[in-house]
Amino acid sequence: MWGDLQYGLEPTIDEYVDRLVAVFDEAGRILSPPGTLWLNLGNSYTGGTRGAAGPRTGRPLTAVARRCRRST
């Protein structure tokens, strides 16, 4: 799952978001009910312009958090 032992090197933002969603789903499965998971999401640059990973991850990861809350 880890390309070059880190996340963020996926060919597309959609693949990056999908991978983060999978990680958060698994973390939600194993965390205790009061457990937390923090994500430090920095910007990346592609072709000299700032990437859009930050805004693109918010909605999918919020959906994961809601699923985790409902399952506890």
C-alpha cells in the first residue's frame, strides 16, 4: 500500500484521497470510542502550481468520521 514508504506520491489526487479514506476507515475500526486521529495535510506542488489535495480531502474524510461515530 505504501509507495516509497509514504503517502502523497500517488499519480492523481483522487487516488491520494482514496488511499487516505482507506487509512481512516481502518483507523476508525481499531480506535477506541474516545480515540482520535490527526492528519497534518500540507500543500504539494505539481507543475509549479499548488495542488488541490486539501480541499479535495475534506468531504470524503468527514464522511469517514461520521461512519466511525455511528458505529460506536
